Amino acid sequence: MALEYELSLAGETPVEQVAERALPDADERPTGTPPLLSADLYARYGFGVTVLADSDGYLEVQADDGRWEWEPGAYVSLTFRMDKDTAAQRSVINMLTVIRRVLATGPEDAALTLNGNELLFTRFDGNLVKHNHADWWSTYPGADDLITE
């Protein structure tokens, strides 16, 4: 069993650019043929990551106030896959460090989801709103401090 976290970024930002923003070290950067890039970073960071460009996006997930929907049209997703048994503090903090780098280097509207059914945060017009604070964010000490913008 695995956990999948997906960061969706609205717009047509090239996948190569998103991959470079996420993982600036060329040895870690996802590679492949656009629109799909991937990297096995399990040994180093505790996750594998894919970067995918697509269109006609649709998210429907559970948020603090019930169901939340978003249709970003064109978008790029970064999907972080972790083994459920080894998805320790280290893996999540490493993932959030990558996500922070992506958010800090681009203006895209964004949403982070867990397993395609739980909303963890949204960012629209630069305004970041966290969700599922009691059940998720508080589980990982330091997580709140990593994602603040």
C-alpha cells in the first residue's frame, strides 16, 4: 500500500521548468519525455515523484467545510508516492521542502491533496489556506513551518 500526495498547479508551465524548480540538483531532477517526467528518490528522500502536464483538470476532495471542487483546465501535477509503512516524518518533511520550493518560485494557483480524497492546502491569488489541520498538519512536527506563503 502507498500514499500519494499530489500538488496541482494551474496553467501551462512546462514540466521541465516545474521539475527544475522542484529539484534544482540535476542528479535528482525527474527525467523522461514530456509531458511525463519521473524520478526514483526513495533512497534519498523517501518518495518517488512524477511531473505530468495535462488539460481539463478536475479535483473533488474532502475539505474542512465539506466537498471541494476545482477545475484548473490546463495544469501540471507533481505526484509524490511513498510506501505507507515507511512514510515517516522524514519523507513528508522532504516532500514539503520540495513543495515549498515550487510555491516560492512560481505564482500558480495550487492545491495539495492526499490519496485523491483529502485537501491539505490551496493557494489562489497568492493566498494559502491549509485544510485538515487537526488530522494531518499536526501529525508532522515542523510541517506548518515549511508551508507558510
